[in-house]
Amino acid sequence: MSLDRVDKNWLFRGQFMARPHIEPLNPLLHLSSQKLTLGCPLLDHRLRGGLPVGSVTEIAGESASGKTQICLQILLSALLPPSRGGLSAASLFIHSEFPFPLRRLRALSSSSSLSDPLDHIFVAAAHSPHDLLSLLAAAESLVARPPTRLPIRLIVIDSIAALFRSDFDNTPSDLKKRSFLFFKIAAKLKEQARRFGLVVVVTNQVVDVVGSEDGPGRLRVGNYAYLCSSGRQVCPALGISWANCVNTRLFLSRKDMIVENNASSRTTRRMQVVFAPHLPEASCEFVIVRDGVFGVDL
């Protein structure tokens, strides 16, 4: 089934039944060493091979920092054989904000050596946390019985913050409901990642931080006391409750620089490892060009 003909209603026809699941240790140890390439050796090097299988990776950043571009690139990377850093697998992309960027994906796929990559990418839309939970439940049958010759081993959600933007007020009861949904969504994603050997990637937006970085009550999460993008202090959206729901957090920043003796500007972007159980503090500048996202060795 090609990308053009996939919609969320097709996914909702799947059935889900919870069952206790006990796994032997050896396959789990094998999964923990598997990685999915980002499609760039330099970025992979900073992540010690790429995105880990069996866990949830968050990519946070402001608009136009490169989150969706990286997600589109790993959709194609997943199709590569393991010898090239891929998973020999299809993907499921769940979008919550904008129409799926099909034109950009086609441009990226045209510059790759893959044959008919769009036939192995499935797309669905989620408009609320409950939509997402329903899709994840229905996707179990899709992952267990893939409709193509390739297994599905990558799930991308772009973005998680958009699902919580308007349905909740800043009241104790609503914050409690929101946290409950965070944990429920994260538990489902982690369970599927471990059970099926998936790479799960979730994008997140950022919010401005008010006050100085060393002000009272400032909570440090990960390797950095504060994060900056476009000259502003920012932090990933959804707070500490959601931060505790992901295994790895990557932060993408951007900075517009005026070229000397010229009226034009140049945008620089950087990827930083905020926290990860398997990674030290690391960062890498990268560029977005027609053929994809590539690290810059300074």
C-alpha cells in the first residue's frame, strides 16, 4: 500500500488485546545494541551509532530547527539494510499539526538509492491524546502483521506537544489528567518498542524560559542548566512530567547570523544530547540541504 493511499481510518480497523508478555534475556540484550542511522556518519558518531532500538527518543526544538527534516530522513534510513545502519524495515509516521510533508519526502527519496521507498511508509493523523492512544492500540496489529514484505520497526510522532496544546487548563485537576495521559502514552510506546524491537521517535516543541538561568527554583534536566535557540532561553514543552517519560532527549537549536559586509543572513543549527542513558554530553552543528540533513565537522 503506497503512502498516497494510507489514512488513519485504515489503521483504526486493527484490533488490540492486552496479553502478558515475557521475553528471554538474550534478544533484549541484542536489541539494546541495535541502532538506526540518522543518515549522516557525523551525527551518528555523536550518538554512538544512531537512535537506539527498544527505547523512546525525543527530538525537541523550536519551529524550523530541523525536527521534521530529521524524522523524514530516518523514515528512509529505516529501509536500509543493517550493514548500512538501517533496519530493513517499514515505518509508521503519526502527525498531529500540519499535513504530512509528502513533497519533501519525495525529494529526499529521489536522491536516495532505495527502490520504491514510499510503499513502505504508513501515515496517520492524530488530533488529541486519545486519538494517539487509539492509533497506538490499532497499530499493534499493523506491527504484528505488516501489510508489506518488510516489518514495521520505526514509529515517529510529530509532534507530542501539539496534542496537549488546547485541551487542558493550568489547573491542578487538568495538570493531573495531563500527567496521567503522559504516562499512559509513554508506557504504551515503551512497551511496543521493547516488545517489537522498534525505534520510537517523538518530536517536541519548546517554550520560552522567563528569568535568568541561575534563578531560584530553576530545575536542571540533563546535561545543561539551560538551553538557547534563536538567542532565547528555552526549554522543551510539557514540563518535567513528560521529561521523565522519554529515554533520550536531543535538542535542536538554530541561530541566525548576519554575514559581514553583506545584507544576507546565515542560519546555523546544532544538535545537543540533553540526556541519554548510553551517551555522554555531545553536540554537533548540522545543515539542511536539498539532499537531507548533514553534520558539519568544525
